[in-house]
Amino acid sequence: CASQPPSPEVDRAQGDWEHQLGRIEALDRWTLTGKIGLRSPQQSRSANLDWVQQDTGYRMLITGPFGVGRNVLTGEQGGITLENGDGRFSAATPEDLMEQRMGWSLPISSLDHWVRGLPDPRSPSQVKIDAQGFPQAITQDGWNIEYRQWSYAAGYWLPGRLRMSYGDLIATLVVTQWQPNQTGS
Amino acid sequence: QTDPASRLTELLEPLHTYSADFQQRVQGDDGQSLQDASGHMWLARPGKFRWEVNAPYSQTVVSDGAQVYMYDPDLEQVTVRDLDPKVTSTPALLLSGSAGELTSNYGVSMRAQGDTEIFSLSPRGNDSLFESLEMTFQGQRLTGLDLVDATGQRTEIGFDSIEQNGSVDDSRFAFQIPEGADVIREQ
């Protein structure tokens, strides 16, 4: 299955990103495991993230240590639901649902693009490119997303560490295991 | 027939140190596994423990008896908080607390099959993270811990390669904050 950060003999080279861009844009099924860290003057949080994406549907398990205090965020055609120790809830957007039920949120609606190194096509954005031609930062909807580390998994270069800031809020997403094109857990 | 609480105390009191590998499974409501993590736990009762989770969920939780350090190497973040009752709802701390503290904070019932004794604990206070906890002992050895939250979501923890009352070096329960880690102190 997926390898962790770039294996020694495989480094990002000029042109790798353009070469795989079509496949990255077409990638709509994956399983990933990672960590979410959130720092703002008011609060700090960290959680495990288990994310299964299938076309436009997703299931995100957000858990604290020991798997306790978990939240399961599910997005499908029919709508978005969040299930946790208090029950099952739904709202128009995942961001509202998280704010209401968890007291914090991430820009989930754009994250399925940002996590692949792509801007969300639905709103204007600027993309800065690094020396190897890979996205270095995306600025969009008030967010600044920096790609700090890349992982090589099943033939794809995919972001391994994203630093997302919005005003005085900093969210860090570290992907510890990428499994593109896999949805069976 | 001793009452469940004193039987549990009987099993926990002689447990001074404990070391085991663990498998932790978070189950969805239709029983499928949402998350499988593994690692190792060390306990020195009362109050000391170390809970190390392997990649891809790498995390280290250490209690030195006074403070609890939660270190996430991927996020390079350490959360430090005082050891207090609220935190005792975390499984590792629950096990390192004194037996008396445990049975006064939780209602205890028991069922036995052969040499397996399963204790169900429900928190007396309502601020606990979970609604019920089950501790399984096989032949007087702690082999499992299941946590169920208010909506029936289950976390199952199974222990193996268990060593009870072996010698565990005290340095195991000391935590050095790594260079450059982001430290968050929580009240």
C-alpha cells in the first residue's frame, strides 16, 4: 500500500507535477490517515483523521486519543451528517456542522482539492510554484495553504504536510498514510 | 459471592506494574472497523503510565503521576495538563488509578465465564467521555478494555504479551519535551 514520506531513491523532479496533473485532477477515490492540528489564540486541538473519499462522497472519522470523543462526518448527495457521542446531526455545509457540534471547523468543502495540491475550481485562487514545479502555496477564500512536504504513494506525488492559515488561525494537516484509488479499509 | 467492586479491587490491588502490546479498534455502528491502531502500554500504579501508539497514528501519552503529556510527533505538538479526575476517564489513567478511587467513581457489575471475568463500569458522574467501560480479566490478567460512548460507538482495546509486576524502569514515565515542539498547557 502507500509509502510514507518520499522514499530515498525517489525525489521530486522538475516536470513530475505537470506530468501527473491530469491523473491528480481525475483522482476521486482514496483512503488517507493523518493528523489535524489547530492553533488559534482561543483554542488548540489535535485529532486523528481517517478519510475515505468516493467520487464526491466522503466519510471522515475525527478522533481524539484512545479513539474516544469521536466524530464521524459523512458527505453524500443527500446531505451532510455528523455523528458523535451526542447523536446524529445534519446541516447545509460541513463547516457549519463542525462549528455547531465540535466548536471548530476546517474548510472541508475545499479540502478534497487542497489535499491533492489543487485549488478549488469554484472560486478564484493564486498558486505559487516551487523550484520543482510543484505547488508551493495556494491562496483562496482567505486561506493560505502551504505545501511543506510531499509523499510518493502508488505512483502519485501527494501532499504530506499542509499548513493552512486563515487570519490568526493555523490548521496543520499531516497525511501519515496516503492510499489513492483505494476505499476498502 | 464477593461483590463485583471488591472482586475488581482484589484483581487490581496486586497489580503494581503492567506492560503489554495493545490493539485498539474503533468500531462503526454497524460493527465495521473505522480505525485500527496498535502500540504498547506501561503502567506503574498509582498514577503513572505510558501509552505509545504506532504509526500511522503515532502518539505518546505519558503520566509521571503529577502531569500528563500528550505528544504528537507528526504535529510536533505537546499538550501538558495536570493529572486530575477528569482525565482519569482515559483508559490508561483509569488503570493506573487506585482501585478504591476506581470503585468509588464507577458503579461496578460483573459476569464470569470459566476463568474469564468481565467487569462493567459505569461512571457515577456524568462528565465522563464514555458511558460504559468493560474490563476483561482472563486468569487474573487484564486482557481487554472496551469503551462505549453515549451513542453506542465502541472502542475495543485488546492486550497481549502481557507482563504483570515485572520491573519497569521509572524513566519510562518521564517525558522530555522535544526540541522545537509546540507546547500547549491546558488547565
